[in-house]
Amino acid sequence: MKYSEAKKAIEALSSKYDISMRGGDFDVAYNGRTHVIYVSGDYEYGIYVGYPEMFSVIPSSNKLYMILAELAMTPLDEREEGKKYYVKIFDGGLGYLNIDI
């Protein structure tokens, strides 16, 4: 699972979830409380609940955990989107390979 896919799935659960990349970790906050749960950006299978007492009562916590568990199982090098490049073939504004003329 890619970070972007996890973010989209979590945002579909509730608008009160805030997702950010903090220090390489995929961090999920609820109502402004940071590090409620996060997935390590350094270790595969690294999923951590920052506030267990709070996590158990937030809405859709089971679904949130399942999404993040799938992300944590994904190898580190497969979590980010591939970089996209523009290839310039000739000078000018329309000289790029990926522009439909």
C-alpha cells in the first residue's frame, strides 16, 4: 500500500483525522492530538499506538488500525509513489514528451 492510498482511505473514515509525515513516520492525529497512531518510516511492520486509552474510543479505530497494518506490512521501498519526470525533446513550451499536441 502506498502512503497516498492509506491517506485517502483514512480521510474517507472521518474528517477529524489529520495525516502527516513527521520525521519519516506516517502520523495520524485525531482532533489535533498528534501521534495517536503512526507507522514507522524506518522499519517494516512498525506500527505504534501513541495513546492507547484514546485510540480505543475514537470512531472507526478498528478500520484505521487495519489500514495502517496493511501500510506497515508494505516494504519500505514500495510505499512511496514513483517519481514522474518531464522529458524535453525540443526547445519551446510544447517540447515535452508527455504533452498531447
